[in-house]
Amino acid sequence: MNREPLTPHDPILRTCTEPEVTVLLRELHEAGRPFGILWGSAVVDGTTIDGRMLVNFGHAPVSTLLNLLDLLRETDRK
């Protein structure tokens, strides 16, 4: 990864909306499929903690989703 991973407390995550996270989840489903990363049940939870949205695959913060996508994008570039 070219940059430091996001932390769950990164201020930028407070700006994520449910539609934006839904698009990111679709990207995860597509990008992760060749690697066996299948989270068909992962959806935006609608739950927030201190203003940060959660994704329902174990109540992960959006930072986990973004960091995973960053790793998958980096793999695609190699």
C-alpha cells in the first residue's frame, strides 16, 4: 500500500454517506471475487458510532472497507 491505512477514527470517514458506502461495497464484491473475497451479505448497517458509519460484516468500520479496497486496487496495478 502506498499510504498509511485509514484508522476508524479518521475524520474523513464522518463524511461517508450510505449511498457512497454502498458503491464501495459493490466495488469490493467485484474486485474481491478473483481473490475469493466474497461478502455477499455485507451491507451498509445504518448504524453509526460517534458519527462514523458501520458496514455489516461484523460491524466493521468503513475504514476497514476502504483499506481492503486499497489493497485490492494495489494488487490490480501490479
